[in-house]
Amino acid sequence: MRRRTVTARGLLTGGFVLALLGAGVLTQPVRSEGLTASALATPGADGNWSAEAFADLEPPAVITQSRGERLLSQAVTLLGEARTVRMTVDITQRGRRAQADLRMDRAGNCTGTMDGGPGASGDLIVLAKGAKDDAPDVYMHYSDRALTEWQTMADARGPAVSQRMRERLDLVRGKYVHVPAGPKGADALAKVCTMGQVLGAQAADTSGTRDLPEERRDGRRVIPLLPPEGDEDLGSAYVDATGKPYLRSLEMDSEQIKGKMHFSGYGDPLTVRRPQAAQIVELPANEGSVFEA
């Protein structure tokens, strides 16, 4: 029997995936109304976040929550408050596939690989600046495949554009492009590496979340969490069955969105370094695209 893809209306809806592909992910701690991190901070005597672990908790709003609702609330809070996390993504939406393997910290630093389709694959580095409102520095080392795709698109637009693109690609091949700021450049890439933003907007309502019996996936004991009965979204989430209920995976299988997201490396050390100066290429900041043609 196929399981539903979205757990707790709004956590893994199409809007969440859209935000992941084009906007922000994971920045602010998320709590359901009436729930606090401290209220869910202690597992049971056996170390498990079982129903018994919550039996004596106050206030009543917590006591009356179902086990599935409590587990999802805590999993989302743990994700938003993590110092670091690794997120791997493989999602297809309306025929467009997006993949990523990113390690990020709560400050906004990030490193890893992304593949958003033609011309958008390579290694990504995001360096947060001291002030909260300062735009981060974003560097992209485009893959040879991405550069070939850019050239193919330019060739289709005629000799002049083709030649200009060839010159531009020769400049950036094997280097890190300091991506210009703007919604088509650094802004979008930096938001993909921002912990908690989308979950903060989407996961406030965990009502009706259902839990299934514990199972083993990828060598780990996990508890499946499903959306409320009758929810039209398809999918499931999986949280640790022992210790704190860290979110481990989200699986989606609707008509428009299919794929998986995995979370690991909670709190692992992470160092993100700026590329060496000789490896950085600066492109004009006023262009509509990194490789404006």
C-alpha cells in the first residue's frame, strides 16, 4: 500500500518543495502553537520518545497531543535548532529534477553540490557575513557538463552569442564564480542553504499527524509519521525511534512531486572556506544571469 507523502498538513506540501528549489530552507526554530522546546526536552527512562515519556508533561495542550503530533513537533524543532546538518535531496517536480548534497550550519555557511538542471550543476560554497542583514558571499564551481549545456544553449542563438559564451566559459572553467547578488543569482543559492526558513513557515500545524509502528530503514530504527486521515497529499516522514526524534527522511510521491530528502550529521563539525583568490572569477553584477548572453 502506498503511503502518503506529506506529514502534517503543510510540512511537505508542494509549497515546501517549491521553496526548497527556489527559495529558502531550514532557518528558524519551529514550534506548534502551545508547544515549547523545553516541554519536549526529556525522553522517557528508556531513552525513547514514547507516549509514556510525555505522560506527565504540562501544559494540557501538550498532554492532549497525539504521539504522532508530539514526535513531529519535536523533530521539526530539533532540525531548526541544530548547529549543523547534512541534507541530501532528489526531487522531481513536473518533470524537472533537482538534486543536492549540502552541509550547512545555523549561521548560514554551506558547502556541497547541487544539480538544478541544464547549466545549474556544480560545487557550491556559501559564506555568511557577521551582520544578520549582510548578503552572504556565494561561489559556484560549475561542472563541465553545466558549461557544455550553456554553450549548447548559446549556439542555438546564433554565431555572435555563441562566440561570446565561448569566451565567457573559457574564463570560468575550473574556477569559482563569485555569483552576483540578485534573485537569479546569489540570493536564491544562499536561501537553499539557510536552515529553518521554509519549515518555520510551513510546519506550525502538526494536528492530526499519525504514527505507525517502529521499523528499520537504512540500518536505523525509525518511526513513520503520516498526515491526517483524508489528507490529499501523499507521503511520509521518518524520525528516530530511540533517543531524540531527529528527522531522518521525508518521502514524497504525488502526481506533481516525487522524491526524497534525507537529514543526517546533526551537530557534526563543519568548516566552510573561501576559495583561493586565484581561483575566483568576478563577473559583472548587473547582468540578469551569471552567463548573460
